[in-house]
Amino acid sequence: MTDDIAKRRAAIDTLDAEIVRIVNERAAHAREIGRLKGDGPVYRPEREAEVLRRVMTANPGPIPGDALGRIFVEVISACRGLEAKLKVAYLGPAGTFSEMAVAKQFGGMVEALAHDSIDEVFRSVETGGAGFAVVPVENSSEGAIGRTLDLLLATPLRICAEVVLRVQQNAMRSIPGLGGVERVYSHAQSLGQCRGWIARHLPHAECIPLVSNAEAARLVASEPSACAIGPAIAAERYGLQIVGENIEDDPKNMTRFLVLGTLAPGPSGRDRTSLVMTVPNQPGALHALLSPIAKHGVSMTRIESRPSRQTAWEYMFYVDLEGHVQDQKVAPAIAELRGMAPFLKVLGSYPSAVL
């Protein structure tokens, strides 16, 4: 047995050396492509999505596809970093799901810039302080993030990509156990996602919503009688103990984030197009307005209404379509919608989330 283990370890050492050589050869090609592009964009979300899909499709195992995908995100990030280190704004502070979404999409070779509000995240990219923004747009159990939708209406930025993050909530505090907890701090969305667990384990505690899960963790670090709810990364950042793991009521709970920038990605083969529009103020108008989508065989994956804030009882409708704005089915559908809607804005066409 000892000889067999030694042989296999020797084989791993040889393979590791080969991996190092191949990764650096890949990086050399990426750097040369960057030189040939000149002033072209460093971040190409459609190209990165194609690479990840190809890698995951070709994977024979035993490493799971999503794990291999995460490895390649870091390889891509390191190669991209040879051209330039991107600045990515996100809703802070550090230790939030938004920070995790930045890492999932861009890897570790970026400068992640935390901001205090979604408004500031948008403004950072609009004024050139960052190249891209990552903002939450909807949660599978709690619904849309209204402020993000409102800001998308007015911003000149485009949606470049999307990130879907599995939301795993944890209870954390500065001392072990749940005894003596009088207050539970967290973001309002997280409190809502853990209502059942709180009712069962902390029925008498006061739930206090805060601007972020990380702020909750920061407060709890100095309040032994309080408990925070948030991602494990927050416990790591603020030196807390996890006293309840995966406490979300819905085990399939997901949050979707948007990547915003000035890019207009080309088709990747599996894309999504987001738009916002108004409908004429008359009976059956919404049904009639959506008919071109069905007529051209385009799948609508989401529709969300928001008050327009300009005229009483007027609503903006946010719609997600499968496909790219350049696709043969999507292009004529949107062209027909433009002729019918009083207002229509394409928010972006971008690759669907891979991981």
C-alpha cells in the first residue's frame, strides 16, 4: 500500500508541474490577445461564458462540473489580470452576499469596491470610479429588489451579465449557543427568508432589520445578547461563531445579481434580454403588448411591475426574454414591441448565468 501511495503521489507531482506549464501557456496566449486587441475591452462576458460552458460540458469527472467551473473562473481571472485589474463596485460592506457574487463572477483578481447603497454602486460606474457594478435584482423567495429596478430605468449603464447565488443563511454570534439571545440583526430580506427558523428557535427575540448582513455581524461582535443572520463569510470577517447553519426556510433559495457596465456583449449561444416598458392605459393593453413575444416564438422568463412614479396608476413592466437582441426571433419581437409601447428601453442582452 505504501508503495502504491508513493507512486500515485509522484504521478500527482508530475501532473501538477504540467498543470503549471499549461496554465502559464494559456496565460501567455491571453496576454497576446490583449496586446492584439489594443484598447478593446478586457472583460468579455460572452467569451467567458462560452469558455465555462465548454469546460463544464467536456468534464468527464470525478470533479463536479460546478467545482471545475469555479477553478476556471480563477484561471480566467488571473489571465484577465495580466491585461488590467478590473474595479468592480458592489453593495457593501465586506462580508455580504454581494461580495460573494463579485467573486463568483469575476474571480479574485479584481479590485472589489464596497459601497453603502445601491445608488452609490450605480453612481460609481456611471462616473468612472469603477468599470462594473454587481447589484442584487431579485430573490427567489422574497421577490424583486425595487431600488435596483428603479435605478435601471434611468441609468445609461447596460446589463452585461448575471450571477445566480445559492443563499445559505447562518445564525452567528460572539458566544456559543442560542441562549440569552434578545435581538436578531440582519437585512430585511434575510429576516424574511428565515421567519420559520426564528419562530422556532428565537420566538421572543426582537428582529431588527439593518442595511446589510455584514453590518449585523459587525454589531453582534460587540453584543453578546444579540445574534446576526447572514452568510458564513460574514462570520469569518467579524470573528463570530456560527450557531445555526443553513437556517433559510427555503433550501432552494437563490438571489440573482446583475453585472452592469458600458459593454454590449455579443451572443454567447445562451442569452437573456431584459427590457422595461409601459403599456397604453386601456383594457387588455398588457395582453396585446405581450403578443409579439409569443408570435415570434420567444420565451418570456419573468415579468415584474413597478409604479412609474411619474403618473398615478401608471406602471413600468420589467420583462426578461430568452435569447439575444441580435437573435432572429428576438430582434423582430422587440421591433414590434417598440411600435406598440408608449415607452420601451432595452436594459441589456447578456449571457445567462453559467454556475
